[in-house]
Amino acid sequence: MRLFWVWALILALAACGPADQSATSPAPGADNILRIGNGAEPQTLDPHRAEGVPESNILRDLFEGLVGEAPDGSLVPGAAQSWTVSDDGLIYTFILRPDARWSNGEAVTAGDFEFGLRRSVDPATLSRYSSILFPILNAEAVINGELPTTELGVRALDDNTLRIELNSPTAYLPGLLTHSTTYPVHRASVAAAGERFARPGSLVGNGAYQLSEWTVQSHVRLDRNPYYRDAANTQIDTVYYYAIENPDAELKRYRADELDITGALPYQQLDWVRENLGEELVISPYLGSYYFGFNLTRPPFKDARALRTALAMAIDREILTQRVAGAGEIAAYGWVPPVAGYTGQQPEWANWTQAERNARAQALYAEAGYSATNPLRVEVLYNTNENHKRMSVAIASMWKQVLGVETSLLNQEWKVFLETRNQKSDTQVFRAGWIADYNDAYSFAQLMHSKNEQNDSGYVSAEYDALLDKAAVEQDPTVRAGYLEAAERELLADLPIMPVYFYVSKHLVKPRVQGFVPNIMDHHATRHLSLNGD
Amino acid sequence: MAAPQNQPVLRFAVQRLLGAIPTLLVLIALAFFLIRLAPGGPFDSEKQLPPEIETKLRAAYNLDDPLPMQLGRYLLNIAQGDFGPSFQYRDFTVSELIATGFPVSLRLGSLAMAIALLLGITAGTLAALRQNRPADYTIMGAAMTGISIPNFVLAPLLVLVFAVWLGWLPAGGLGDGSLRYLVLPVIALALPQVAYIARLTRGSMIEVLRSPFIRTARAQGLATHTIILRHALKPALLPVVSYLGPALAAIITGSVVVEQIFGVPGLGRFFVQGALNRDYTLVMGVVVFYGSLIIALNFIVDLVYGWLDPRLRQV
């Protein structure tokens, strides 16, 4: 009997263990509480050190940049009510809203933005994304530790006026100023709490919501900031961002009515979702490009443009997007996805039939010196993932069928893959994808610049670099777009990469969520949403 | 108990504790080198870092020092209870993460263990009493199935049935920390152990029931439940108690899988995510913490074993 009581005791102890988290509970479908599936656990909520999509979703609720985004993703005044640009395009002057407040009620001043931008480029902050600020005068030198942060081209002229000086006219600056590296931070709380200020209790933001709870690997809870300048029009009281990496688990929680919006969708269940939850499925173009890169630094792709072209022509993108990817992805023949103010470029063969492409691909393949008796043997590297595997298998079989290429597939776990791909010493063909940091063609174009760390193909083209450098200093948007378009044509003639498709964003959204507007950046600030009482 | 009798126990305890130190050191060194040997590093990400910034990051985390020096510094720090900052979750230290994750895992694990013992011992005893009869075959059949189904298969099935179809229980997460969020993870974690413990109990109970002292008790006319509970259970539990150490290890490793599937923010989930993210300090912290825990609990099991089996005390 004694043992029985021991068990009973263990059971009782376990049952009434640490239940102190019970202070807050999102009842299923409770009024005015929004529950969002947000992918991986945020690495940090310090806006200057954040880099991933999950954290930027949360930061968009916690902070407000000088420039904001409307529900459809278009740029609108944010913390700044207006701005002017000097004639040479080098100086931006922002007028802040006089009614902007921190979540503790203090006024948001131009000095806070100056402090924030300086902190962002301060080498001591260890920001991994600050290089995005290179267009600002002296930013590069400050990041590299060659100049003090006070030399950054950002000045608070008075409490309401901020001046930003640039190295060269940068047409995409307003878009850049929606990025979290440019957010202001509250000086006193950063000084008091040090580098771990971004936690409940010490994080003071200027966004529509404030941080009230953070359980790592579970959720982040935000509550409405009563001091937010537009608090009167903010509908939702509380929002939970759940850390769920696995789309299958996320779908189950959505079906069990524990989530209002999912962050992703499992491809394998797409047909089931279409059939059963079709009304709640929101799919729309997303500013991302899915492609395979060729390693140009070693054989067989070094100095082998004909071969690369043959391989790029021989894949049937209609089949790849409709049968393999399957969520409505757009077949891509060019590198830059459809983006405002830019005409996407395509090679001439984009308009041919697949049969014509195949015939030409066979001719080019032969020209490159390969044949049925001497086939190309190539290795395709992708990161371990069911979707990438299916895509790679489909491409390999198309190459085999059309050209007789012998492909071997190699998958590596994410971190291993990133290292291998970046070293360029082992890869031949590798999978890649790129999502824009800001809504501008340059966010894609810069990747293929010979000096870019992201240029995993090792593509070096003096013409391409020259066109990009011209675009970087060009002020006239049409002329600038012309340079970028010419650069893309150059790229598509050389084909250091093989475009496959342009991404779509995929969410399930409960009918009770109102105001969810699909947009190309896939940004959905909570303050633009509301909930229907059901 | 008199003092002379206590001394062997004390000497035994001290010996075991001293023996644990080299074990722990080997474990730390192995984990330290293994995670660093794995290709890919904490700073590899989709957006490549400019070289200057990567250099600064490596310097900030002392990653450029020779490995033995890094290991030495790490040992010094953990001796002072400092597991360092997390590479991945930059707003938290590893000690803070362990402090939030462990209570969750402890609750999950102790509930699973309690249920495994309660159900396993009861089912095993029942099966032994009905040896080779339908009840026995049913229980042992169920146990066999329980052992054969891995929890990464069982867990999603439980979610589909009880959360999605029936809507009785949450599909994942910890919610407000109330029990209903723990029911499915605990079941997924406990079931294989229930099965194993039931089989162990049945086997040893059958043996005990055949022994002379039980026959004597029967001959004296004692009621069956008295015989079982007062006389047979304690000796029959010996194999179960010695299985507690491995069971604990199985529950800890099982929780790595189960927490990941249910999105429960415990240490197991930290461990998996830490390994995927090459979060060196977090992985090391969890290894050291769990390593010490398992060593400590095995030590306790040894002491309990002595209490249950008087023969061992006289050695």
C-alpha cells in the first residue's frame, strides 16, 4: 500500500506543478484575440539584430519606422508624417508626427530615430543585417569600425525633424525605411536593460502593440499599446504569435481552431486543403524567386554558357509549377519577380513552345561537346526538404529525357547546405531561393553583383556590375529601371542561374478575420486586421 | 539504524559521486567537440554575413581561440553555473532557457513516469494473476503493440483523433499550462513505457507467486489482495525499479521527439532546435544538465534498490 501512496503523491505533485503560466489563456475563438502561426521561434526581438521573417512579423506590430505600409503593401507615411528630397536626391528630410508616443507614453522624437540608426550600424550591436543600410552616408565605414557612429549621415535637426544623407541617390530609400534595422529604440530602456532589453517588462516600442509575454519555443503575446498614435483605429486587443516550424502540426492546430492565420501550408496536403478549406485559403504572388544556381568557378559550368542554356531550356516550367510545386507558383524565365516600376525580363526562348526549347537545348548540348555516348554527369545539391527533393527529381528526369544528362542528387541539412553552397568548392548545381528585403527590383539585382556575399554562383560580369553601379546612383526612376532591366538581360544571356518559379504566399485565414489583404511583401500588420464576433 | 550499518552505504554513496565526475567531464568534452565538428556553423544563414561582421561575431563569442582553450573556459564557466549566452536566442542566456524549459519537461516527464508505473504495474499484476487466460493475452497483446509503435507515429495519430476530429483536447502548444494541454503529450510519452513495465511486472510477479513464502501465505488463508499487495508486490517490483534508470533516460529522449511534435516548450525542444541551429552553448547546456540529472537519478535508484532488497544491504 505504501507504494500506492508514493505514486499518488508523485501524480499529485506533477499535476499541480508550475501552473503559474495560467495567468493568460487564449480561449478558442475568444473575442478580439488573434492567434497567428508564425514559423520558427524568433531569434530576437531587438529590431537591430533581427534578421528572419518570424521576428520581422512581430516587430512590425511592436515598432513603427519612418515609413509605413498600407494593408496592400504600398508605402505610406509611418512615424514621419511627410518628407522632402533634395534636388540631387542625396538628402531626405523627415517631419515626424507630433503625436507619436512610446508605449510608456513618452514622445517619440527625431533623436530616437538618430539613436536607433546609429545603434544599428554600431559594430558593438553585432547586427547581422546592418549592411542593408550601406546607402546611408558613412554607414559602411561605421559598420567596419573605421568611423564613429556619430559620423553616420543621420541628424536630428530638432525633436520633429530628421535628416538622412545618402552616398548616392537611392530611389528605394523609403522602402528601406520600413525595415526593422531602421526602427527607433527607446534610449532610456536600452540604457537601463542593456543588450537584452527586448524582453517583456523592458521593451518599449512605438508600434500599435506592446510586448506582454514571451515563452521561448511557444509563443509571444502582444497587447494593444494605448499610447499608439492611431490606437483609436486599432481593433484587435491581443495577438499571439505561436512558434510552429512544422506546417503539418500547424495545419492540425488550425483545424482544431487554435489558430486564426497560418504562416505556411504543407504541400502534401494542398489538394485536401483546397477541397475542404478552399474558402479560407489565401494564395497570392510573393516577392521571391526560386532557382537553381550553376557554380561558374569550376567545371563543368565554368565558361560553358551553351551547356547552362541547354539545361535551363530543357526543363518544362509549366509542369514544374503546376504538378510539382502546385500552389499557383508562376513559371519564371527571368530572375526578378513582378514588381512595381520594373519590367521583368525574359530570354527570347521564353515564348517558344517546350518542343522548340527542347530541340534547341539538344543542339546546344551537342555544341557543348556532350552526346548520348558522352553524357554530362552532374550533381544537384539541395537542402533536406520534401519539396526541394521533388523539384530536383523532376528536373533531373527532364534533363535525362531531353538531353540524356546523368544527374545525381545530394541533399544536406540546412546549415551544412549553406556552408557548402557558399564555399563554391564542391557544388555544381545548387538549389536557391531569394525573398526581397524591400519592394524593389534592386533587392534581387544586387545578389548577382560580383562583390555580393550571396553570389553563390561566382558570377563575374563587368557589364552587369557596371549597369548596377549606374542604377545605384541614378535618380530618375525610369532611367534607373532601364539600367536594372538591361542588367537582367545581361544575366539571362549568361545564365549563371536557372530560374524556375516566382513564389506565392500561402495562408489559411479563418472567416472571422477581416482586413487580410494579400500583398506582394506578405506583410500583414495586426493593426490593419479586425475580428468578426462569431 | 545503527551507525556501523550506515557506513557501507555512505562509502558507496561517496564512491559513486566521485565516479560521476570523470563521466561528466568525458560527456562534456565529447559534446563540445562533436557539435563543433558538425559542418555548418551558428552564423551560416540564408543572408550571408559580410566578412567583417562575421569576424566580429566570432570574436564576440571567442570562437577563434584554440579549441582546448575554449573548452577550458567553458568548464570554468559552468563550474560557476554560467552556461553562457544562447547563439540563437540572443535575448536569453542558456541558464534562463533551461530554467524555463526544464519545469515543463519535468512536469511532462514525471506525469508520464507516474502513469507508466501506475498503469504498467497494475496491468502487469493483473496479467500475472490471469496467466495464460484471455485477460492475460489481451493485456500482453496491447503491451506488445504499445512497445512496437514509436511515439513519433503515435503522437500525430493522437492529435488527429482527439484534437482535430473529436475536438476534445488541444492539438499542440502549452497554452495556459493547464493539464488538458499535457494529456496527449503525456500519453504519447507514457504508452511505450506502460507496455514495457507491464511486461516486466508480469514476468517477475509470476515468478514470485510460485515461491514458497507466497504458498505459505496462501496456506495461512490470507486474502488474495493482501498476499499481492503486502507480500508479493515488493519483491516483484525489483526488476521494475532497476528499469527506472533506463526508463527515465527513455522518457527524456522520448520527450525530445514528443515536445517537438506537440510544440511543447520544454528542454527536449530546445535541444532539437539548438542542434539544428548550431546553437553551441544551448546544446552543451542541455547535455550537461541532462547528463548530471541522469547520473544523479541513477544514483538514487541504486539507493532505493538497497531499501527494497534487504539482501543487498548486508553486502
